[in-house]
Amino acid sequence: MQLTATARPACIESTEGDAAARETSQTAKPSEPGAKPVARRDADGMAVAAFVLGLVGLLVMNIVLGPIAVVLAALALWRGTARRGRALLGLALGLADLAVLAVLVTVNGTVVWGIGG
């Protein structure tokens, strides 16, 4: 058997094939099995952010953090997050932030609250 200049070793061919497979896997369609769409990952992050902002909003800056938590939770649910429970908790906490704000404005005429004095 004679080796010609045009023959390639198998290791080079498999490396090129792996590179092509990596390129196609990076541009994978969401319908392919095993491919996690970017929108789902973003929605999961939004669900967690809504939960954290809603929780923090109960303590400070509920006038800002409450509406942001509600919007992020709604977007996460609309995009079909895998963390649906966390998005629902973020939505509930964001609405609770707005309810606390409404009570504070009604009772004290202010948007801040404090314990004591």
C-alpha cells in the first residue's frame, strides 16, 4: 500500500468533523433533542431575578422593585420557564410589594416604613 500526498490521517478528519459538529451544535434549533434554547435559559434567570427582587422589595424600595419583579415574572412565565414555581413566587411577592406600598400610602401618607419611632 502506497501513501499519497492527498491522503489524510484519520485523526485530522475526525478533528475537522468535530469542529463541524460543534458549529452545528452552537446553532442548534430549539426543536432538536438535547438542545436547550437560549430563551428558556433567559426565562429561568428572569424567574430567579423576579423572586429575589420581590423578596428584597418587601424590605426596601418596594416602589421600584415590586413592579420590576412583576414584569420579570410575567416575562418568565410567558417565555415558558422551567422554574415556574419561582416565577409565580416572584409575581406574588411583587404584588405583595405593591400592596404594602398601597397600605403605606393610605395609612401614613408615605412610601417608606420603619420599625419603631
